[in-house]
Amino acid sequence: MSQNRSMRMNLLKRIKIENVKGKDVFEAAFTDLYANQPSIIVAPNGYGKSTIATAFKAASSGRMKLDSKDIYQQDESKHPKLEIELCGENAGVYISTDTEGEISRHVYIYTINSPLYAKSTTRGFGRNVTPTADLRVEQVIVYDNIPPKHILDYSYRSIAGEYGKKSKLFINILDMLTNSTNIGMLLEIKDSLKKCCTQVGIKSKFDCFIQGCESTGTAVNIKSNILQSEIEILRENSCISELFDCIDAMKNKPQEWSPIDTVFSAIQICKIMGRYYENGENDILKKVYAFLAYKETKEVIDERLNLFNTTGRNIRTQEDHGKLVINFDRASSMSNGERDILSFISNLTKFERGFKKNIGILIIDEVFDYLDGSNMLAVQYYLSELINRCKNMGKVLFPIIFTHLDPEVFSNYYFSKKRVHYISSAGAIDLDSIIVKMLRLRESGILTDEEKEEIEKYYIHYIGESHLLSENVATKIALDFNESNSSFRALLYNEIQDKYLLEEAYNPVMVIAGVRIKIEEIVYNQLCLSDQSEFILQHKVKNKLQYAESKGVDVPELFYLLQPLYNDGLHLGGRDEDVKRKIKSCYLKTDNLHVRRMIKMLFA
């Protein structure tokens, strides 16, 4: 890994892929793909989404492992490579190939994609056997190997009984010792813990502390008489202090817990662990942690499956030949929404439970594209909660959602903080083009309402009369701007007919503006003179078209279908990055064979 200077924000700056699927070389750069907020990557089919998802999945566990069908040109002599560049506290370039797995040493990668697959089967009809395919839902393997059952041999009654009349000073910490997070915290201080259990001096300190405690009276009164200075004497030993801090941070404390119980719980933990160390079982905490984490993962997944399961079938985790799996019925036995959300929730929980590294990349490949409204909302809620938990734990998570549905068009993402990125064959983004300057000026606070209306009425919509922009407005667009609305309209139409339709480099904002004006012009010319002035006064193209229909004009369906091209793309307010994103969205909408054919029909 080559190191770069750390930047303030954690950012995934660049992805480069070689020899994966249909791409020999593929590179995407990002300026604002920040950690701990959803990043939505939009691209048409065939533009690299599945290539990225496949490359990340291949690099998720050591060296890149690809099926031959996923290697570029199915040529196994071509070596796959994934390169990512991060900025921020983990700045650097990380590389994985089929011989080197650097990325997964630093980054936890997980990919969630469609669970559907086709299983080849045969059917017999008499003597004839017919091959067929059965659509199945992919099994989710939560654990490849279920860990053996291990729990700490803790008996509150047994330990407390060793202290006679002082047994009442101890409380039952069973719930604390059967929580994987707590055991994981003990694992993190295992060296200090072992010293607390085995060093004579530390054991003597604990014995002296117990001897100094009163034996008569209630536990509450006795504990309240223990001086803070006595605890500080214990904390003078760094190993004891570290153990106390660990216990203070633990979950599942008993309801009657008080700060002094940290000391009495430490004594109990040292008693238990001391026996294991005496027997040479130095790795017991690791084994207990593995089993408890498994048990809790199983419980959480089953709870969430039950919450979302509307199929009427018993879909839950199962132990199968040493693995923990989730099996689904045949695809035909449940709806697409039921299938996708159950699979997604299972995989999301599996990702969270396995996310132990500081950095994580979660790829969600077109799963959201096929969910209905309520399920779409629900999965975004669970993803948001996951992001918040990771952020609060100080983790760096890049949740990346691949889609071919532009959020600018479909408004199907409800995250309060999200970034939309476009991958397409977009041409140059020209913020200095006249059309972009004009539209940005219209959205700014520089102009009066009357001046904004002048741009809107004469240059962004169709009107039959010729008009020159007032000098005050024109000079704000460009010092030499002197195009009348009719000549400007001709420039837009030429951009479409002479460049866009001929598949030359084009300005997409000029194209969508030209499409809108052309639609209005065609409809306007079909109205009688008395209705044309009212048509001009209508706000929004949809209202204009509906007005024309009310006057007997037969508006082609094509005119309505083209509305998503320009409805949002002609509003270019905000920062440069926001405007660039909008222009990329315009490219995404217009750079399509079928859309090009529709626009050609409009200009025929």
C-alpha cells in the first residue's frame, strides 16, 4: 500500500478494475463518495455495475478468485486486478490481484445481489426426458463452520459461597458473561486479564480488599462504607485498572449494579479465568466469544426474518451439516418483494456481524430496484440504522448502492444524507455553456422575479413572438450574449439534429431544453389563435398539454413519455458539484438508443 497524506474526510476516491467480466480496463473516480452515508451509483445496464460488484466480491477474501466466465474474454491468461484509493485516516492505494490479497487485509468487503438463480432439472414424459430450468432462491450461508459450544463455567452460588458471610457483596453477572461483546472486550485485554488471574501480587491485593470489607450489615450499607481511596489503591496496578475499565464498559449489568460492583465482578472473573489458566486453557475466551457471537447472530437473524416474513412459511436459520444457513422456497412460491427483502435483511445482518475491521465496503447490487414502496422504505431504514451504529463505533463504512434507476427521476430513495454518482459514457461537463449559465442564473438570487420570468417565458418555453433578453440579464449570462429567443431555439434544435441524433458529441442540457420547447411548439401550432395565448400562460409542460387536450388537440403519448428527460434536468441550482451531477443525469437519460429514437420521431 502506497501512503498518501491524510485528508479530513474519509473518501473512496477511485476504483480501477482490470480483466473482469466485459472490461479489460475500467476506472471510476469520485469527488464525494464519503464514508458513513449512502452512495448511490447510477448506470445503464452494460456500463460496469456488475463488473465492479464482481471484482469486489472476488477480492473479499484474500486473493481474487473468479470463475473463468467472469474473466475478461474468458481468457485465464488475463489476470484480474482491483485497485481502490482511499483518502482520510486510512489514506492509500490498496491493490488485490489473483496472486495478492492486500485489500481484504485492511477492508471488510461484502456484496449483496439478487438471490435468484436458475437450476437445471429434467422432466420425464414416458420415455422422453426434457431438460428445463427451475428458478430458485440462493441459500444464504451465514456460517460456513458452526463453532463448538463453549460458555464460561460460571456459577454465582459457587463463587459467592467461597466467601462465607461476605457472599452477599457479590452479584450475579451471568448475563454479562454470556454476551459476546463483553467477552470480546475481555479478549482485547487478555494479557492484563491473565496477569490479574495468575500474578501473586495482584491476587494478594484482591484478597486484602475482601478482608477489609465488613461482614455484618446489609450489602448496600457495607458497599457504601468502602472508601474511594481503597479502589484507587487497586487501580495503581495498570492491569487491574484496565480490567476495571473493561468491566465498566460492559453491557447487560444487573439492575442492582452500583460502581463498586466493578471490583467484586473483577474478583469473580479472575476466579473463573484463573481455573482455566491453571488447566492450560489459554484460548477459552476466543472459543466462548466465537460461540456466543454465533448464537447471537442466529437469534438476531431469526428475529428479523420473523418481523419481515409475510409468506406464511417458516423461514429461519437452520443448522445443516455444520453450517448455519437460510433456505428459501422456490422462487415461484413467494413474491419478488418477499424474496428480496428476506434475503437482503439476512445478508445485511450477516455483514454487520462480520464487520470487525475498521474499514468496510458494502456493495448492494440492484437489490433495491425491484422492491415495492413499503419494503423499499423498510430496508433503507435498516441500512440507515446500520450506518449510524458503525459511525458511532468509529468505523469507516462505504455503503454503495448500484442501480439503473436514476433517483432524480424515480424519487425512490429517502435517505436524509445520500450522494448520487453517475457512471456512463458522459461527455465533457461544461459549466460555462450558455444554456447552463442561463439555467443557473434563473435559479440564483441575483435576478428579480420579473427577470427570472423573462428567461422562463422566452428561452426555456415556446412562444411564437421574437424577443431579445434585457441587457441586464443578457450580460449576466455572457458579456456578448445577444441571441434572440428564436435564434437560441434554433441553436438547441441544431444541437439535437446535427449532433445528438447523429451520435456526435453533444450538450445534454441543450438536448433536453430543445425537446421541451419542440413539444410545446408542435402543440401550440395545433391550437387556434384564441387558445394560443392561454396555452402560453399555463405553467409546467404537463399543464400546457392537458390544456391543449381540453381544446381538442390530440397530444401523442410520446410527448408525455419524454417528460422525465427535462422535468428536473432544467433546474440547475446549487453548488458546482450538484450541477455537474444533474448534467451527468441528463447524459444518463439521453445516452440511450431508444430515447434517441423517440427524440428522432419528435423531430421527424
